[in-house]
Amino acid sequence: MRIFQSLSHTILIGFLLLGVLILSAFYILSDGIERIYHQAKSDHSFLSLQNTILEIRRYEKNFFIFREKESFESVINFLDIASRQLREYHEIIMTRPNGELLFNQMSDLLGEYREKFLQNRTQENQNSKEIQPLEVDLHKLGKQLIDIAEKFTIDTEDNIISILSRTKSGILIADCFFILLLILLGIEFTRRTVIPLRRIQDDLNNIMEGRQEIVRAPCEDQEFIAMVRAINMAFNFMKQNKNERLRLAHQAFTDSVLLNLVKTLGQPMTNISTSCQILMEDSNDVVFLKEMLMQIRQQAEQGKRLLTAIQQFTMPSDEPNKSINLAQLIDKVLKNLQSEQKIVAHFNRDDVFDLEVFGNACTLEKGLNDLFYLAWQSIKTTDTILNIQGTRLKKSEMLEVLMQSYWRPLVWLPSDCNEVVEISLPIVEEIMPASEQNHRDVSFLCVPTEDGNPGICLLPVIVRQHAGALLVKRMQGSLLKFCLWLPLAKTPVNGLMQTTEDH
């Protein structure tokens, strides 16, 4: 099991370790530089003090040899300088072994040396035998001062060469860790980034060559899992767009064929109907012939109405797709049915029908007109009331209702449709045996009767163009509830329609 399931966390930890290592190397280097600086400063200070002591000794000898006043003043002057330097280097001297003892000894020796040297000036008029012991004492004191000064320069806590050696060793060790860490990070980067990307590339090549359908996650890193999910969604989107383009091309071809069929068969149907009318008028004495001609005429009229309905459907409408208020559209359809067919329907005016859908108003009006007329024809011999109801369904409710459809539903809802409005109304239909129900879908209800509007057969096509759905629910007895789903206008109808088999 991996410690880090996220590649970004692994890279972050790696850079953190790298930063700590670099900071450690810089700390070692800066510490070495600081120690070298202090050591060089100490060495310079002690060398300066030693040079001052040597100058005191040099002028002391000149004074005893030549008895010059300038040499005497130079000795006193350098004694003052040595005393001042000793006070200035007090902190540095304290860092040396026995620093306090050496500091006190040198202070006492400088004081004693000054006292004896000044005493020598007062006795300079005496003979040489009397001055000689004093000179010997000054020589001893000067030698002791030089010995202490040399101890300061020799007995150091550390020297620059050893500091440089330790700093070099520390930097080499840090470099080794740095190179090792870079190698480990490179191996980890190759294992968790380069190799998964190559696997994704191979899967993409297999998909392009048709040997594979989806990209498989190359590893368990969250970033690659999200990337693969996005790539698969993009491929599905492209596949759906391709299928939709093929479907639209097929639909355009079908509409063109239907329009040509209408133009080809329209005139013969009219001629058959006219000829039957003439024959019936000329053959009043032949009852059988008259009945046959009447049936032929009815069939020709039915075919003519069907062709007219197809022609009205296939001809492009002047109105473009737009938002349609359902309440106003249903009111218009019911007024037309009442004025032309004397149909009375009960329309529940609730908030659902105040919603809007997106589509072609003329085509949708024709589909609702044929649907309401079909429902009225099926229940006109019963006591059932043509009650038009509306329901608003969420996506979770839609899936549950689809599972309750008595016959196989026809669904063309977009994949991003989250809410629909359901228009339902009762239909009386003979209940088929259970063995035949599995082979039926809702389109079996959209078959025109002899005295009905043949345009009802185009209802599935109209619903498909509006990216909706058709289903039927079982009620009591032979009563069914025919349901039409239309996506709300706020749901974009982008042509990503799902096939019925997807549900």
C-alpha cells in the first residue's frame, strides 16, 4: 500500500526533503565561513600583539646600546599600544585555553616591564655595573612577554586548515545525499509520472485503432484517475456527438424521403378518391360495387390525410425553436379540438404547466393535438374523463418512474437533463398477454385508427426532436396512463439524446 495516494503530495514531500538538504548544506558552509572569519580575526589580532612586543624589544636594545631618547620614547609608546591591544583582545584571549591566566600574566609583565624600564632611565647616569642587573631583568621580562604572545598565536582553538577540511567533508557528504536524493526522486518521478503517461498514450493509440474502448487508470494516483476520467468523458462526448450527427443525418434523409413520398403518392390518392366518387355517382343500382368503392374511397382519404400530416411535419416551420409556455400551448390545442371536434377535456391548471420547454411551437402543437384526440377516441365510449395532469420530476424520480413503465419506454432525454415536466392523460387499451408485452413499446399506441387522425404515428418523432420521452403506466382494468416528458427550458437540449436501449 502506498503511503501517498496523491502524486502532488509525493512531489511536495520530495521538494521539502530537497530543500532541507540544501539548507543543511548552506548551514554547514556558512558555519565554516563564520569560524574561518573568527579564526582569521583572532590570528591577525595576536600577530599584531606579537609584533608590538617585538617592537618593544627592538627599541629596548637600541636604547641600551645607543642611549637614544627616541628609542626610550618608542619603548614607552609601544608599551602603551600593547596594553591597549591586550584590553581590546580580552574576549578573544578568554576563548583560548588558560586565557584568563595568560591575560593576567601578560598584564603583570607589561606593568613590571614599564616600571623597570622607567627605573632604568633614572639610573642612566650610574655606571654600567649598576645598570646591568636591571637590563638583565628587562631582558627576562621581554622574553616572557614574547613567550606569552607566541602562545596566543600557536595555542589556538582551531586553525583555518582544519576548519576548511571539516567544511569540505560536510559539503561532500551533503553533495552525496543531494545526488542520492535526486536519483531517488528521478526514479520515483519516472515510475509515477513517465510510465503512467506512456500507458495512457498506448491506450489512446489502441482506442484510435479500435482495439480498445476506454482508457484504463495506469496507477492509483488521484491525479491520473481524475485525468483518465476526464479523457473517458471526452471520448464518450465525442462518441455521442458522432452518433447524434449520424442520427440527424439519417433523420434528414428520412424526412427528405417522406417529403418525396408525399409528393409522389399525394396525387394518386386524390385521383383514387375522385374516381371512386364518380363511380359511386354513376353506379347507384349496384349496391355491392358502391360499398366497395366507399371502402376504397375511405382508405384513399385516410392515406391522403396521412400524407398531409407527413407533409405538414416534414415541411420546415417558419418559427424557430424557442421557449414555449405549456399552459398557453395546451389552451390553444384544447380550443382547436373543441371548435373542430367538439372535444371537452379537463385541464388541471397548476404551477407545473406554467413552466416552459424549448422547441418548435408548431410541431409540438401538432403532436399534442394528435395525442389528446387519440386519448379522447379511446375513452369516448367509457365513463372516463379526459383529465390532463402535469407533474414535475427530478432526475432521481425520472429513473424510478421509467422502471414502472408498463411497456418499454421511448427515451431521448439529454444526458445532462436534470428535470422534466410530465404531461399525462388516460387511454383505454386492450391489455396484451404478458408474453407479448416484452416485445412492445409505447409506439404501439401511436397507430392511427380508421376514423382517427393518422398524424398520431408521428408523435414519437416529434418527441424525439424535442429530446423528450414517452411511457405508459398501468391503471385499473384496461385503463392506461399515457405520459409525455419534455425537458424544461432551463435544461439545455444540446442534441445529446440517449437511445431507448440505454434505459
